[in-house]
Amino acid sequence: MHKRQLSQEIEITGIDKKQIYDNGTFESLIVAVKKGMVVPPQPAPAHAALYLISGKIEFEIAGRTTCVEADDFFSFSKGELHALKALEDSKFLISRNIFE
């Protein structure tokens, strides 16, 4: 067992990510996004689940925009077009299948 404090894993300096788990089939990343930063629309490389640890982001998926706040969780499918804008300094955990 490996215990970690996810909110301490990465600094918020821009858009940064760090892999925190990988078993060859499934991975988890912690992502830090500074307020005002934008991730442009892109297709999801895999089925994924996102948990917002802290902050607030505007997340667009399939043409629909939603405000996501700390402690929110949602999932999306491989190939879905998605984008985000950080409304506050934010950190989130994203878990996804590597091979599908």
C-alpha cells in the first residue's frame, strides 16, 4: 500500500500533470491548472473519470459547458471532445484506461 496526500503532489504553476499510478492497463494523473489557463478542445484518449480536489473549472464536453467545483466527480467516454478553463487555481485527479 502506498499512502499519498494528493493535494500536495504537484504545484500550481501553469498546466502541469504528474502520473501517480500506472499498472500497465490503468493510470491516474494529478493535474494542476492555474487560474485563467485554458485547455483547448481535444478528443479524450480513453474512458476517464475526473475528481476535482480543489478549485473551480469550467468543463466543456460534447458542446455542453458545466462549472465543476471541489469534490465534484464525473466521467466521460473515449473520443468525446472536451476542453476546460480554470476559474480558480485547481487540482484534479483523472483516472483512465490506457488500453481499450
